[in-house]
Amino acid sequence: MKVKDSWMGVKTREEIKASILIPVYNQEVYLCACLNSLVSQDCNDIEVIIIDDGSNDNSAQICQEYVIKYDYFHYIYQENMGLGEARNTGLRYAQGTYIFFLDADDVIQENCIGKLLLFAKRNNADIVYFDEIVCDENLTVLSVRRTYSEMDIKISKLKALELSMNPAHVCARLYRKSLFQNISFAKIWYEDIEIFPRLLIKAEELYYYKIPIYYYRQHEKGITSRKNDVRNLDVIKAWNSVYINAIFMIKEKNAIEKCIKSSIYTFIFYRPKYAPYYVNYYNVFWGCRSNKRQRQITCLDIKNTPLWQQADFYKQIYILKVLTGLQNIYQYGGILQFADVKKVNFLKTKVAYEKILIFCGEDIAIRQMEMQRGNKAVFDVLKELLEWNLISLKNQIKDFTITKIIMEKMILNDVKIEVEKGYLDWRIININEQTEL
């Protein structure tokens, strides 16, 4: 490992309020933009620690130019060990009271660090959330993504745990450094998902700074574009590490369970090639719990809702058929079959058990769902659908599909899911094996 000789500089630990950690691996194309966004900050109480994780392009030369020019920039070189280990190295050298993670292909707003630190100090915050600006490769803004959907300034820890994997992007938050004592990043993909809930457990004061600060650049080399990489299975290690190893109170554990199940549902559609493995992990812990729950029918007046009335007005027969069929299954029990997403056949048939059968190809399709009378998951699907509006803000009829909603509600209600075997390489995941981080 190589460390800049003037590492400690002239500042004492108390003077450094924030350590900005930037892991770098072959990012010469984007690196200057990233580092320039730090040069433009008007806060003097920072240090920038660049961790070169074995780059073999011109990244090292670029970093050294900034180190020579700016005394608060520091450079560390290590053999390639992955993003998590690069961040761990940065944490070992960081002297700041707070930690700010910045990826080398992203940038931040001008003059944001000083304002963020002032907000953290005023509230004695352990973690400060802020928003991200999602951009394309050229930093053209695509959207603003909230890191805390509830929009409260003071954040409930239980709600934070419930949402801790959505999104799970450690770069969009400011952390008190002491939280990382005895906590480090795992050597896996999706190390963000694995570490963030554990940091939340230690934190006491959580706040939301409602300003978009972080420019998140999407491009072909990013992890989000690697749909067929087997390392997408590492997310199971992340879920399992959080669920098995973390020490939670009862309410906190319930929040984490809901969080993990929501993440499983997301990954089934986000990485459909590996859906059987995600489903199998879900079934080990939660599948079939719902069979033990008492069923009670709640009256639903679907014809008095915005979605029904709008679908009726615009002659959207498919939507009316979906709503009627779901209500019949909820009231009487039955089988919901999907030939495809637009051709739904509802059969009112008495069934003795419930399951979802998933076929995994290029996309996910629910082929068959057998539900007992009064199924809570079906009720939750209906409840969400009946709050929808069919007409968008642009006065256009929305593209309507219930596949993802059904999947989400089944998982959140612990319904067992079965996967069509044989189409993909199928194996039973060894849970113990997955915990070896």
C-alpha cells in the first residue's frame, strides 16, 4: 500500500469535520469531473481520501495531479480487492468526525459539504439522508430520487430500517464515523445492502436534509447494467447477513423482515435470471407462514372507487375484469391464471392451499395463483389498486399491469412461491454457505 508522505498534513483530528472517501478502479473517463466537484467546495474542514483499488489505466496519474495541487487530497494505492475493501481502507485512514462516500464516476453539488455539516451539527445527527440526482453518462438529469420517502426531517429508526434497502446506496448519506467502529464492508456485491441496516441499529439521531446533493451517473460499466453477472447472487448473502447476524429488538426485527422481503420482490424483477434463487431464499424463511393466519372477509365496494369508475368510463374492459375477478377470489377463493399479462382467466374454484407459480425466462410471468377465501394478500392487492387513478397527469390512460403488485403483496404476506424448474440451471441455495462473507 502506498500512502502520500504528507498524509497527516497540518490539521488535527478536531479540525477535520468530514472525510470524503473515493474508491477508484479504472475510472479515468469520469475521475476529473468527480474530483473537480470537491475542489469547488467552500468548506475548509474536509479531507479527500482517494483509494486506488489497483487501477491499470491513467487513474493513478490523475489522482496524483490533484494530490500535488491540493493539500487536503490524499492518495492510497492497494492491490485490487473490490469496492467494499477499498472503502474499508479509506475508513482506516479517515480522521473526520463525519464520513461521506463518493463514487469516482459521480459528482456532488457545489458548496454542499459545508451546508450539510452545519445541518448535521445543529441536529447532532448520526446519519443525514439527502437526495440523489439520477443522470445519464453525460450528467444529463433524468430524475431526482428520494433516499427517504416519508419526507419527515426527523426520521424514525423503525421506518428507516423498514426502508433501509430501498434504496441501499451508502453514497447518498452522511455518517458519524464512530458508527463504523467494529463494522466494515463485506467483500461482496451489494455491500451497501449488507452494511446500512447495521449502521442504523447503532445510530440514534437520524435526519433528512431535503436537498438533492449527489449526482448518480448511470452508464454501461456500472453494476446496475450487469444483469447476467453471477455476482448478482451476492445480494442473498447481504440479506442473510442482516437477518441472521444483526442483533435487533422485536419491533426492529419486524421492520427488517419487511425490508428484506421488499428487496426480494424488487430483485425478482430487477434480475429475473436469478429469480429462482431469490425465491428459494424467501421460501426458506417466510413461505407458507400465511397458511396459519385466520381469514376474515372485509367488504369491498369496488364499483365506488376511482379506478373502477374511470375504467368503466373509458371502456377498459380488461381492468374491470381484473378487479371483478380479484374480488371474487377474495370472497369465494379460487384460481387466478395468467396466460400472459393481458389475458387473465378467473376461475372460482374451492382450493385447499395457496401458491404462486413463477416461470422465469427473459421476463417474470405469474402463471398460476391458488388462493383461499379471504386471503389477505389478495385483499392488499385490491386495496392498492382501488386507490389508483387510471388517468395520468398528461391526461393519458396509464399502462395497467398488476403482475408486480401481486408479487409484492404475496411476498409481504408470506405466501409460498414455487418456480418452474428445468428452464434455468436450478440448484438449492445452501443458506449456511451464503453467510460466508
